[in-house]
Amino acid sequence: MENKSFFIKSYGCQMNEYDSEKIASILQKDGYMNTGDVSNADLIVFNTCNIREKAAQKVYSDIGRVTKKDDSKTIALVGCVAQAENDEIFRKNKNVDIVLGPQSYHLLPKMIDVYKKNKEKKINTEFIINEKFDFVHEDKSPKGVSSYVTIQEGCDKFCAFCVVPFTRGPEYSRSIKSIIDESKSLIDRGSKEIVLLGQNVNAYNYKDEKNIVYNISKLIDEVSKLDNIKRIRYTTSHPNNMDLELIKLHGSNEKLMPFLHLPVQSGSNEILKKMNRKYNVDEYKKITDQLKFYKPNIEISSDFIVGFPGETNNDFESTLDLVEYVKFKQSYSFIYSERPGTKAAKISDHTPKDEKKLRLNVLQKKLEDIQLEFNKSFCNKNITNVLIENQSQSNPEYFFGRSIYSQPVYVRAKRVSIGDVIPISIETCNHKSLYGTIFH
Ligand code: SF4
């Protein structure tokens, strides 16, 4: 009998994790079994990320490791590296059999069949995104407390450093009906929190058959009406799509969590211009001020690129000033990584790598200090709203949950119901997590 087992490895962002779940469900519908173990699988799917050079390189070393032990496995390289590198992949690694862009996952079973019949390498990197969502098969398995739902894909912004507009194509918004249907199904299967996903999630714009236009604010309102939903988040947002309606919604919709990931990338106007971010520091500050006006307890996190070509020490100091002003929580920061084909790759870059590393350390230390200060503010206090996600496998007396700010909270308790929102007495913390017991 034909071996139809697979293993999938996901790299990069939450959108890739979400896509990997969908790929798994498409394969299962075709009779494949998810082994969860690379050595037992006949088909191995690498769902790749091309945002940084390191992530793109890692996939090739992982493929090398797998095929060194057994080169009879079928290897599918899918996702953003597939889209960006196309048939170049077959030259880079002869063990890759199938290359599939992020918009055509539904074609994977057919491509595998054809490949197995003819042993001829297969490639598809077309942008046929509307079909992709039609093929999102409903799986019936129980779901975690927090689930992702993709509402939007692609990007029209063309930031100078970013490959997404090339790998994921133009902005596309999924139909409101399919988003609501998927959210309902996830809630029926145990989810309490829905995280709406998109490369430019707040650019969501969908006109239904009655010509009603839904932006992200209207969509969030619709999702929040679903029975038994406790929390809604959305990521990743672009500052230019933070309109007043959405800002005000943070103050009026109780299910929308008071924590927003709003990447700024740099605190220098010069660098923002070179990055083609299309806003300046004052405009960004105005958005965060308005958010805090309408939702006084809101907290904001960000992404930062350090050492963008031409970044001077003064530019970097401006970034530190902005961090001080907004007091970002739980941010991500990286040294600029040149991506082939982007505008930034053509800008000459004279800052030594060591200097960039130094700047990154300074920024990360500052972000960590702010985060620690924030977490300490919860110590010896009772917080009312920790959503319990699971029980520790290694120590059943510990449960894991998240606060409204997405802080990981480790709870010592004999018994807690997964999916409940409970009050916790916070005893200790570090810059990443809070630790406590149930507050009675
Ligand atoms: S808005 Fe985000 S996804 Fe779009 S080009 Fe800029 S960084 Fe990339």
C-alpha cells in the first residue's frame, strides 16, 4: 500500500503557521497522515519564510540534514522562499521535488501525484489567491484556546527592505462570510480567542454581494458578536491604516484586547523615508497618543530594524527617543537583512556589522528594561483576566495562560478549566513572563 504520511515544518510568522495548518488539513483530506516525526514521513513539506536571509538559508540546511539520512522522501518546498527563488531552488538543492508558492497550496496533492507518477520535478508559483481560500478545508479536530484566522494577504506598500509584496502579491481581502464561518467553527471546537491575521491586516477591505463594504473595524464588530468568543486580537498592522474608526474601536469594543502590535521600524524621519514607510515620527506618535486617549490602558509593541543602510548614530538615537516616548512592550528587533530584489539592497551601506550589533544590543536592553518594569508593576497584585490556554506536560501543577497584554502567565494550581478567564495573584516575574497562583 502507498505510504501517505507527511511531516510539515513551518518557518517565520504566524501567517505561515496558519498556512501550515491549512496545508496539513488539505493533505489529510487527500488521505495523508501527519506523523509529527520527520524520520517516519514519506512527504516532507518545508513552509518557508524569506523575510530575513538567515531564515531562508536555514531551510536548505534542514533539507540537507533530512535527505542525507534518506533521499527517497518526497520534498516539497513551499511558501515565500518558493515564490522568491522559483526554479532556482532545484539548482540550489537537487533533493527538492516540488516548489509551490504561498497562493496555491490547494494544488499540492495533485502536484505530488503527478510527481510520483512521472518523477518529474513540479513547480507552481502563480498568484491565484481567491482559489486558495475556496479550498480551505474544514477540519473537525479540537482547537486550542487561541486560534488564528487569516483575513487578508499580500501588500501594496512596498517598504524598501521587504519582500512580501513580491512573495505574497497585492493586497487581497477574504470574504466576510468565510471569515465568520471559520471563526464560528473554531469557537465550536474550543477556541476562545481569535487572532485575525494579515500581512497588512488593518488594510482589510471587502465588499459583499449587497455592496456592503467591510473594513477591519466592521469585521471585528461582526466577529465579536459570535457566541462564546472572549477575546479578539489582530496583527500585523501598518500605521497608515490605523484610521480613527479603528482607534476608537479599541475604546468601545470590550472583546478587542488592549494590546496592539504596530511596527514603526525606526524613530528617524530620514530612515523612515528611505524605508518608504510613508509616515513620519510625529504621525506615528499621534496614532499612539490617540489610542491611549480612547483606550487609556492600551499597550503597544513594535518591530525595529537596526542598521538600515545609511542609519547614523543620530538616527539610532532618535529610535531610542521614540522607544522612551511610547514605552513599547514585547517588541521584536533585528539587524537589517538585505533581501535580493528590494530597493534597499541597492542603497550603499557603510555601517560596520559590529556597530550594528552594538546598536541592537543597546536597543534590546532598553526594550527589555521597559518590559521588566511593566511586568514588575503586576507583582504582588491580583490580575483578573488570565485566559488559561493549557496545562504543563512536565509539571501538571502548572497551567499556562495569557494576560490581556499577551504576557505569558504561569499559574500554580491543582485544577483550572482550560479556556476560562480567571483571576491570578502575581508573585514573581521576569521580563518575559509572570508567575502566580489563583486568587480566590
Ligand atoms: S507594509 Fe509590511 S508587508 Fe508590506 S512591504 Fe512594508 S513591511 Fe512588508
